[in-house]
Amino acid sequence: MDFSLEYTEEQESFAEEVREWIKENIPDGLVNFRDPLKKTREQWELRREIGRRLGQKGWLYAGYPPEYGGGGLDADHRFVIQREFEKIGVGYLPFYDSARLAVGPILALGTDEQKQRFLPPIFCGEVTTWQLFTEPEAGTDEANQQTDALRHEKEGEYFIVNGSKIFVGGIYAPPNQFLLLTRSDREAPRHENLAMFLAPADLPGVTINPLPLFVSGTLAQVNGPTADSSPAIKHQVFFDDVRVHESFLIGGDRDGWRVTTATLDVEHGGGQAAIPLENTAVKRFIEQCRSNPTIQKRLRENAQLLESVVDIFVRSEIVRLWGLRNAWIADSGQRAPYVGPQLGLYTKIIGGELVESLARVLGPYTLIESTEWSLAEDIFEVVQRAGLCFAPAGTPEAQKIIISRALAIGREPRR
Ligand SMILES: Cc1cc2nc3c(=O)[nH]c(=O)nc-3n(C[C@H](O)[C@H](O)[C@H](O)COP(=O)(O)OP(=O)(O)OC[C@H]3O[C@@H](n4cnc5c(N)ncnc54)[C@H](O)[C@@H]3O)c2cc1C
């Protein structure tokens, strides 16, 4: 894996192929809003169209097996695809969809029939998926699920699901399917009582309620313009006696915790997660510090301010390099269970520090719309909102707990 910013000769020739593809396939009218609240349904549909076209080429899930519609490409090539998309303002491949979290467990624990049924529609960008893990009593304590999926007494191939999930979703409702974590056994010990489903979202007894005040902007918006173009609000989903067939169960009745930890590793930045590129907000901030004479003067006169800007720059580089390292670790088949949460944790730390540094350097100018002073396109507003939002994909405390277990200095790691 090459960690440099420049392409190797081979990467450059692949980049040429990607650029050609982009020229021929990106639909007209694509607008890159940094603020998810400004995104429209029309823009979201355009992104989905790009996703479907990428899926046909095998580049939407570029690293996964070609037999199911993936691209079979290594991290060096996935990096090029992401970078070329980033250049046209469309980043964060594969386009945000929670199915990407389920792919590893389906490949590892799914039956051959499930792999054939689940993976091609995901890899081709045909289906949309929400992650349904969080409940009022199961946020950081993810194992404390109260949504029951109990086998039907007479029709044993069906589970009956009752309960609710909160803070979920992110693209237009309803999605096609849910990645649904449930409690399959009320008596079994913790961590051995869970079941994970990739279940259709339109089953009788499912109700989806929007939470319009809960914006879903995350650090993805800070690290690069996202491609999901979601309406950016979260939802609550209720299950009332919903019948789910066992063919939608990933792994066994009690494998839910194993599937959850595998999905969370990808969500935190391990496995085949999207590779973070340059942090565009930091890049613009540095450019502004360089080009605005008043800011330059302030930095020259205040060593602490200057240090805070340099700190942000250095840390954003660490995130980029750790992302590349994680992709390389996943590709080379090594197991390093702490590297996902390590990247996730650090990304969140930077988010908070970036907000602080921007506020200290730009002061009241963060409040005005001026390309000379603020970072353009409401970027400060977006950075502030996203950078201080630590909860998605686990809080920093949760990630530290996972790292401590991986280092065998916390509680016993679970299977
Ligand atoms: C923008 C956004 C998008 C989200 N998207 C999704 C989604 O798509 N799907 C989904 O399932 N969920 C989603 N979530 C939910 C998210 O995963 C949870 O908010 C998160 O896991 C934290 O859970 P909680 O909100 O219940 O906080 P709590 O678990 O109540 O935690 C509150 C505070 O206590 C701390 N804390 C709790 N337990 C411990 C402990 N043992 N040790 C130390 N500190 C602790 C936490 O770190 C946190 O600071 C989203 C959340 C947000 C904000």
C-alpha cells in the first residue's frame, strides 16, 4: 500500500479509467451541498443513479467479491476511485447505506442462498438499508436490546418482533430493508441472547415516524462532501407483532452480538470502511489562514492560536494515514480489532478541536457569510454541528471501552 499523496504509475493509469467513467456517467445537474439540510430529494435521486451505474461497473462495493457484483479491487485501487470522486465533490464511497455494515457478516455467516439473495442488490445499489440498533435503553450499552424477536410457538420458521428503535435512518423513508438487532431469548445470558436480521421494511406491523428536529449531520460531512444527499433527519421505528421469516436471520438465533461487533468495526473505520481522504474543512481552513492577511497577522501575534491550527492539520493527516493503514490491514487479512475504533475516536476528537480552533481564529467572523472570512457554503455551521455530534457510531467513551478490551486491559473480550 502506497501512503503517498501522489499516484503510482499503475494508480495513475487506473485513475485515467475512473476519470473517463466519471465523464460518461455523472448525470447533469449534480450539486454539492455541504449542509445536509439543503439537500433535496432530486439530488438524492441523482446520487442513487450514480450508485446504480457504479454498481453495474462493480465499483460501488469495489473491494468485494465479483461473483456477487463487487469489484474485487484492492485498497490501492479503491483509494483511487474515492479520490477521483472526491475531486468532483462526490465523496464517501460506497454511498452511505447501512447495508455496507452487513456485508462482512453476510459473507462470513450467511448461507450460500442468502449471499445470492442479499449481496447483488446491495452491490448494484438497488436497495436502501437502515441500521436499526439503538433503543432508549440500548445506545452505548448496545447489548441491552429490548426489542424481542421470539420464535413463533407453532410456526417455528417465523420470529415475532415487538419493540421500537430510535435515532435511526438517514435517507428518505421508507427504506427497502432494515439491519435489525433484536433480543431473541429473554432468559439467555447477556451477549448470547441476540439475533440480527436483514429484514424487509414493508412488513405489516412496522410504523416509521420521523424525528424532524433530529438532524443526522455527521463527521462524514466534515471529512468530505457526502454522496448520500439524505434529508438528514432521524426516525423512530415501531414493531407490533411483525412476522419475520428465518430466511432473513444472519447467522444463528444467538449470533447477534458477533454480527453487531463485526458491523460496528466497519462503522468505526475498520475492515472495508470508506478510506478517509483529505479533510476538506481543514484544508479550506488552512488556505484561509494563508490567504487572509488579517488572520495571518493574528496567527503571527498569537503563538497559541498558531499551534492550534498546526495541531488540527497534523491530526487530520493522522486520520488520513490511519484510514489508509486500516484499508491495508483489512486487505492483507490481518486482524487488529482496535484500529477501527481508534480511527473513529480520533476523528471525533478532531471534530471538536476543529470547531474550537475555528472559533478562536475566526472569532465573530464565523457568524457571517463572507468568503473572505468564513469558510464558504455554511461550512462553519456544518463543521460545528457535526463536529460536536459525538454519538453516531458510538460515543468516544464507547470506543475507548472497545479499544481497552482489544488491548486485553479492560473486561474480557466477547466472542
Ligand atoms: C446523528 C446521529 C445518527 C445516528 N444514527 C443511528 C443509526 O442510523 N442507527 C442506530 O441504530 N443508531 C443511530 N444513532 C444512535 C447512536 O448510535 C447512539 O446515540 C449512541 O450509541 C449513544 O447512545 P445514547 O444516545 O443512548 O447515549 P447513552 O448510551 O445514554 O450515553 C450518554 C452518555 O453517557 C456515556 N456512557 C454511557 N455508558 C457509558 C459507559 N459504560 N462508560 C462510559 N461512558 C458511558 C456516553 O459516552 C455518552 O456520553 C445515531 C445518533 C446520532 C446522534
